[in-house]
Amino acid sequence: MIQRDTDVVGLTKEYGTLLRKSAPLTPGGAEAVSRDQLVISLVESADWTAEGAAALAKVAEDYGIFMLRNALALAIALDIEDGRLGY
């Protein structure tokens, strides 16, 4: 099995910083960032396309940590890097 760069802790810190910058004055902080704000931030600061950023936000909101953690582990075990959708 080939190990991929799965630095989830590093990405979590990076996206947390991005969220705090997206809504620094919003009550509730990063938790109050709208989907539109999030997509714009991902496009401008994290090199996502608008389509990819919207899909990423939707997947995170729809599935949450439990399912995605398990999906990540399974994708690594199956050696699936980009998946069928090609993001």
C-alpha cells in the first residue's frame, strides 16, 4: 500500500486560519462563515476552483467528521488518490 500525504492536522490548521480570516468580526467566528464566504476563501487562498470548493464544503457539511475520517482511511487502504470525480 502506497502512503499518501495525509497531513490532516496540518490541513486542519490551515483551513482553521482561513476560516478565522474569512469572518474575523462575525459573531461566532469561523462557525458563522456562510457557504458562499467559505467557497470564496477556498478559491482565493487555497487554490481551489469554485466548483471544487463548493463540492468540498458540501461534502464536509453533509458527511461530517465521523464518516469522512473513515472514508479517508478506506481511500488510503484502497490507494484512491483523486477518486472518480477527479478533484
